[in-house]
Amino acid sequence: MLRRRHASANSEPAMTVSLTDIRQARTRVRHQVIETPLIHSHSFSRICGRDVWLKAEALQRAGSFKIRGAANVISGLSGQAVVAASAGNHAQGVALAAANAGVPCTVFMPENAALPKIEATRDYGATVCLAGSNLAEAVEAALAHAAETGDRFIHPYDDPGIVAGQGTLGLELVEQLPDLGTVIVPTGGGGLLSGVAVAVKALRPEAKVVGVEIDAAPTYVESRRAGHPVAVPPRPTMADGINVTTPSSLAFELIERHVDDLVVVTEAQTSSALTLILERSKLMVEPAAAVGIAALVDGVVGSDIPEPVVVVLSGGNIDLLLLGKVVRHGLESSGRYADLRVWVPDQPGQLLRILRTIAAEEANVVQVEHHREGFGLPFGTVEITISIETRGPEHTARIRRALEPYAPDR
């Protein structure tokens, strides 16, 4: 956990966002943005030993909070065409806001962007151009397009209008839960965190604001540690919605002023949290939206945070193919899914013996692979790989103990 330093009186950023800006943004986006539910979670309150609420922004129009900032910026452009670059949520938010405003919209997406996200962006009326192998190259193409055409480039987070629009979520939180104690916010580019923090701290100064990053992109944690914005090396992550490696000076200054703590969670913690959200809250969220629950469930946030605690579930745009992989990863991380490998003599009945051992422990076999050669096997030995579903870590450990006589490294 990295807590904020107290900002000096003369450290006001050149650009800033105020509560007035956020209230004005709310007036502009009122008819484009829905007030998403704030749901009390009995399950997470029991699991975490705290009074926990979920801000279901995954149910927002276009599937994430991004419509808030995009609608705020586009509503003030007087019909100017817009261009954006995004691999997912920002693309859809800008496309929908542009359609609502009746202005042309071009979105540059990486060539490897998920097909459902490409199709959803087109369905909102945007012209989608695939450019580059990553988001940085798509951004370069979008900026070149803006320079050539005069279209307004809509930055995903480094824009006061975007930050003010995202801050409308903070206004909703305080209205929905006036005694708000702590709000936990997924953090990528920092637009949502900084906007929410400005609103919450202005209306309820005693509340704590905590930002959560994925360990593949601890951009603002490293920036806070350095005392100024710093980029971090890009790394792959399932939480692509917050995989931002270049910070915003605007967001950094606001985060330093208003955000109490910044924490980091792992991929395993995130996938386990997403699985828990699906099971306990029946809400489909993307991995980036699950990091707040991961931080709370795994005790990454401090034990001293005031209650009630609100966790922002920032988006629900997840490819169903990825969802299956993430859920399996989450089950494995939480000890409820395991791949076991055993060696047995190449004799009749050996596979049946292994399956009976597992059945006696009341586990469910999902898949079996049987190899007679290769894999460095000794002569006359068969390797069996078995995927099983279990009831949890203790059950998995008991099955492993039962199969110890057949372990390859015994």
C-alpha cells in the first residue's frame, strides 16, 4: 500500500478539475448516462468482515463508465467530428456519445482487438480502422488522422472534460450512500480514480479513496513512489482495461491531492475475485473491474479503512472466450480446479485405479490425457494428466496426498 503525501499549497496543476466542473458535466450527460445501482452485498460483507456495497457500473450504457467522460467532452464540441483510439471500452463510449450527439466518429483499434469489441463499436455507428499491433500504434494513427482532418481527438483519460465526466460517478455514490466510508476504484489511466476522488473528497472529506492497479501496470504506484509521473514497461495482463503504462500529469496531480492509498493486486487475485463476483453477485464484469474486490478479499487494502465500503465494478465488456479462460484461472487460483500428473506402470487397469482413487475423494474428473511415450518417460511407464474440479484448497490437497504414490517426482 502506498499512501499519499500531502500536496504543497503551491502545487496546483496547470489544468485541474473541480466539483463545479463535475456538476456541470452531470448536467451535460444527464440524458445519456444512467444512474447505475449501488447494491449491498451480503456475501462480500460476510467474506470481508466489512459492510460492502457494489457500484454496478458494468450495467452502464456501452458497458462501462467510459460513456460519462466521452459524453461530457463531445457535448461541448458543437458538431465537430471526433476520433479516438482504444482496444475496447473507450471506443464504445466515444462511439455511443458521438451517435447521441449526431457527429461523425472514427475509432482506431489495434489489429488484434477482440472481434466482439470491434463489432460493438461499429454497431454504435463509428467507423472502425484497424491500425498497428498495439494500442500505442493505434493512438499514433488516430493522432495522425486528427492532424490531417481536424477531427477532435478524444483522449481516454488525459483530458479535464473526461475526468470531470468520470467524476459524475462520485456524485452518485455520495447521493446513494451519504455515510460513505471508503470507495475502492479500479485504476488504469487514472481518469476514473481522479474524477471520483475530486467529487467524493469535496462532498465527504472524511471518506477514504483507494485506487487499485494490476501488478502488470502499477503506473500510479510507481509515479507516487517517484514523486512525479513515470511510465512503466508494458506487460501482458488479463486486465487489459487498466493496462495503462503511461500516466497523465493531470490525473497524477489530482490523485496526489485526493487519493489516500494506491495498492496493487496480482493476476491470480484478480481472476479469483472475478469468479467470486460471478458466483456471489451474479454480475458479469471484466477482469479490470474485479481488481477492487481482489484488493478487499485478499486484504491488500488496509484493515483500518472506514465503513461502509463501496467497490466500483467499472465495466462488463468481456469476450466470452476470455471469460472461460479467466474463470478457469480463477478456480485454479482458489484451489477449486487442479491439473494432476501421475506416472503408472503400462499395465491394464492402472488408469481405473487412479480414477477410483479420485472418486473415493469425491472429486469431479473433467478431462483425462493418457501418454505412453515421450515426455521423458521411463520405459514401461504411462503418464496420466487429469483435470479435476474440487471443493476448495483442502479438498485438492487431500487428493494430491492420495495420489502421492504415483507422483512423477516421488
